[in-house]
Amino acid sequence: MARILIVDDEVAIRKALERFLGGLGYEVFVAANGEDALSLLEKEAVDLALVDLVMPKIDGIEFIKRMKKLQPSVVPIVLTGFGTITSAVEAMKAGAYHYLTKPFELDDIASLLVTALEHSKLKEENRILKKQIREKYRFENIVGTSDEMAGVFDMVEKVSESDSTVLITGESGTGKELIARAIHYNSPRKDRPLVVVNCAAIPEELLESELFGHVKGSFTGAVATRMGKFDAADTGTIFLDEIGDMSPKLQVKVLRVIQEQRFDPVGSSTTHQVNVRIIAATNQELEKAVKEGRFREDLFYRLNVIPIHLPPLRERKSDVLLLIRHFMEKSCNAQGKCVKDISPDVEKMLVNYNWPGNVRELENMMERLSVLKAGNIIESADLPVKVFGKKVERATGEVVNSAENIIPDFGISFKKAVSDFETNLITEALKKTGGNKNRAATLLKLNRTTLVEKIKKKKLKVDK
């Protein structure tokens, strides 16, 4: 049960509160003045303090300030006469949670204590969560010792201290959001909101409302006024993932936010002013998109103030084994599924594999293997078939898998190998085209109908 401190120079009030709160099961401490209470707080930890405002020697406001230095997590509630409401408000500015006017009902005290203690609990949980998040996104927790990643770490450390706009580029799965979070949680805005928006995952007609909010009746389905992501990120950071997929119309509004830190919600004539740091990311070549007229040149230069490029995993082979051990340990801690070790053959195969899905693909594979091989050693037979092969480019420009590298000594299932390879090709084509079946069929030199049938048969999920 919570520990309550009562600080009041009126004996009758002090005793009445002590008896009542003790009867509710609270552990109660009492003091007749601020000095005695501060001495008590040096010996005993309490959760909440009921503090009279008008006391000899040290008044309630000064007491709260000094108490917060001794025990910052204590929740103060002030007790005041009708004539001192202004002082009660001042006390709340000093850190008090609420105030009660004298005379008060004991039942009011009881209900207020429950609310205040619950608020304190949520606040502490939030503090712990934020601390855990900051620990998770420390620079040293982003795994990699290669020269390529050393340059990324150096850049992230420098930009975190600034408010500059950052553009993170790299293939899907390289960890762009992880870097964005590291920048935010190591910046002066770390205790403020970080709002993440995946521009490719939200339909174009809804993205404007999602970003900037809307007023009731501004379009069909707008049954209530809604706050947008930029408002939610005020004083903090907004991360615009896959910004290369944003329509030219929205690009104009984002450009205005970067330039002026203001915008108009959909259907509103009122301009909203915000203080937001913008971090954007894309797996597209924005300079090429600018030349092709798909992306505004002025927005590109506004975003590209500080560019950070994340290299694909195939370009930093020296990090693969380090990442493997990291993800094995992570899976062991999270799920209790611990792999004893991995064989030297497997290590060699994983280092030589091309990793089209980059770090995300490696993490998913190690999680799967940790679950399936808990308590054992990962052998080559445990790996997906695609890991055995290496890509070979023909003179025609077609990419296939070399059969001599696919077949291990113990043999493989021909049907499964062919099916897995076909699935991998379709998945990569859809990924490369952003889920566009027409373009994917063209890349694979298939009829669209044939591709659609294969997708249905294999029950593949298509990201749009």
C-alpha cells in the first residue's frame, strides 16, 4: 500500500486524516510543519504528501520545492483555505498535483488519492519506458563495425545535437527507421514525441488528412475534426518514411512546413504553427526522381540538408557474423529460445549470401532458426534453399542461381527448391515495383494474368 505524508500545523486536521487514511490501509506519516517533514523525508520514502499551504517557518510552496529535491517522485496535494486559491495555483506550478479547499470531505480525499497515485504510477512507468527506449537506441546498440557503418555512426552522432532536417537513404531493410529513432532519442528533443508516418502505406487520398488533420465535414467521411501527425509531433520529431512515394500535391504542403513550420488542415482556414524536426527516408533515388519529374527539386534540396546513406548488407560483409550473434542473443533474451552455436559452414554461407532483404531479412532468419533449433547447433540443412545459391548474371542480363552452388552434399527437394526460387523471384519483383503487378510481370517477362494466378496460389502478400 502507498505511503502518505501529512504536513499540517492544525492538530485536528492532522489526526483526522491520519486516522481516516490509516483505516483505508495506507501507511501514514505526520508532521506539524515543513521543517519536521523535511527531516522525516531524509529517512523515509513516501509516495504522496498532503501539504497545508499556510504553515509557520516554511510555507507549503517552499516545502514542495524542497521536497521535490529530496524525493522528486512524490506527488504533492495542497490543502488550502477559501482565501488562498491563488496560492494553491502557485503551488501547482511548483509541482503540486491538485489542491483541496478547507473544509473538505474525507471521501473527496480518498477518491483524489486513488487518482493521484494512479497518475504517479503511469508517470513513473512512462519515465522507465522512455529510459528503456533511449537505451535501446543508443549509438552503440546499432550493430556494425565496418568502415561503412563507422561513417554512419559518426554522422548520426553529429546530427543528433542539431535541429537540421535529415534525409536517410538506403534499400529496404537496411535500418532507416532505426537510425531515425537513434537521432531523435539522442537529441535535445528526446523527451518530446517521435511520430512515425509510412507515406507508402497510406492511400494517397488519406495521407493529406493523416499528416495535416482535417475539420468536420471537409470531405465525405469526415464526421469529426481530427488532429494530424504534424500537430501530434509539435515540439518533437516527425519521421516521414518512404517519402519518395508522396504525391506532388502533398510535396508542396510538406515543403511549406519545412520552410515556415506552418500548415492548413484539410478544409480549414486556420493556419497551424508547429515546431517540428523533420527526418525523412526513402529507398528510391530521389535525384533520379527529380529528373523524371516525380519529385519536386525544391523539396529534395530542403530534405537533403544532411544526407545519411545506409549501405546494403552485401556491401558490409564484415558485419554479418556480428549481426548474427546479436540477433541470436536478442531472440534468446526475448523468447528464451537459445541456440547453442552455428557451424563454420553455416557462417560461411551466411557471409557469402547476398541478403536482398538486408538486415531485416537476417534478423527474421535468425529469429526463425532460434525458435526451430533451440538448444542445438544450426547446420547447413537448417538454412533456406536460397542461401545455398549465389546469383550469376548471364549475358542476356537475366539473373539465375548457379545449380552447382545450390545442391549440397546431402541433396535437396527439387520441387521445393524450384517453388522457393519462383516465390523469391516474384517477391523480389513485387518489392522492386512497390507492389505494382503490371510492372512486376514485365520484369519477369510474364503475362499479368499468369503472375496474378501464381500470387494467389502461393498466397503471397502484396504491399501496396
